[in-house]
Amino acid sequence: MATDEMSASRLAILHDLFSDSISAQKAAEHLASISLANEEEPEEGITSLWKLIIKCAYELPQQHDKIVDVLVQLSKLPDAKTSSGEPILLYEKQVWKDLPTLGWQFRDEWNKNVDASPPDRRQSTISQIINRDKLVARLMATKEPVFAYSWFALITLREALETPTEELSPESLEALIPAAAAWISILGKEIYEWNEEFDGALGRGGPLWEGRHGFSKERWQLWRKRFGDMARTELAIGDELKTSASEAVSMMQKIEN
């Protein structure tokens, strides 16, 4: 397991990065070195690093650009090797080029459910969902192949926009509408052009979509219509959510034109 000393050392490096005391490249080098200090358990050190970075992304959304930078720099580090010169692989992925298990860690984050959270933690969960999507959208916006996370965009857009509004709780809407709008704001032009299809149930639709299991212009049009419905709804969802939905509609219309 990651030790308290390891965690404290990595957190100090991230604080230095956020305060502009160290470059993203140097921060990546130091984080990598610390995370592989225990050669016998590389997965534990790497997975705990991802958890720490995601925790920082939740608590310090203003630092997302630097978090993206350090993850990019981690992926560009030389191939990690053991003391005997063997490449360090996790699940057939190269450390650090492939950032192994990072996608799995994000997958765990997509299990968050506002309604399943204790009432006193729901606002925290709402914030985490929004910041989760903003961070991953920014990672994809780098166009680095290692951040192949389009499926996460599809899941959020499906949950937010393919279920009748009245069937979602106000708390779920408070999280999902801004999260979905973030994908449009950060990566809308790319999403409009995506034509990726997913096997089986991976890209399935919500109750309002029965088309192909993946991205398409037709599904995009449904999402734009649903954002418009949210912006005009008489349900008590709050002016901020309506504004977020309205801005997403405007952005989508500009992209189409």
C-alpha cells in the first residue's frame, strides 16, 4: 500500500506544481520516481497516484489545466524499467507511456450516483461529478492518444439527456446537466464529428434514444433538443441549470452552422 510518507511527498510536489514552483515535466518526473519506489508493487504506487490526482481535481478545479499538463508529461516519460532492466508493464500496458489503470480509475468515478449518496454528502457528489467530466473532457481535448475516453462522454450525455426530465431527481439534474454541458463547451466540435459505435450495451441509449449504440449526428440532435427542453422547462430545476442548458444549445447550434 502507499505509505503516508509517499502520499505526503507526492502531495507536496503537486502543491509545488499548483504554486508554479515547479514545471509539469519536473513534477511528473518526481511523481513517477516516488510512485515506483516499491519495485515489487508498482500497481499499488501507480493506482494511488491516480487517486491522489483525481482527489486534487475534485478539490481544486481551478488547477485542472496543470493536472492535465502533468498527466500529459507522465505519458511522455521514458519507459519505466526494473533495476534489472526489464520494462515495467501493468496488464500489458507500458509504464508510463500508456498510463496503465488510469482509465480504470476514471471508470470507478463514473459509478458515482447523487441519489445513492447520503443526503449530507450530495452537494459534494454533485461537485465531484461536474469536475470529473470537466477534467476528462480537457484530457481528451489534448488529442493525446492515451486519453481515449469518448465512452465517458457518451455515458454522461446519455444519463443527462436521454431520460425524461421528470424521471430524474433535482439533485441528479444539478450534477448531470452541467457535466453534460461541460463536454459540449470543451469538446463540442469534436463530439459533433464523432461517428464511433460501441459493441453490445456499451453505447446503448436511454429511454429516449433507440438508435445506434454510439455517436451520430442524429443522437447529437436529440441531445440539443433535450438541452433546449431543460432550458425551457417549468420544473423547479433552478436558473443556473437552465442557463447551463441554454448555453449548451447555443454552442451546439454554432457548431452545426
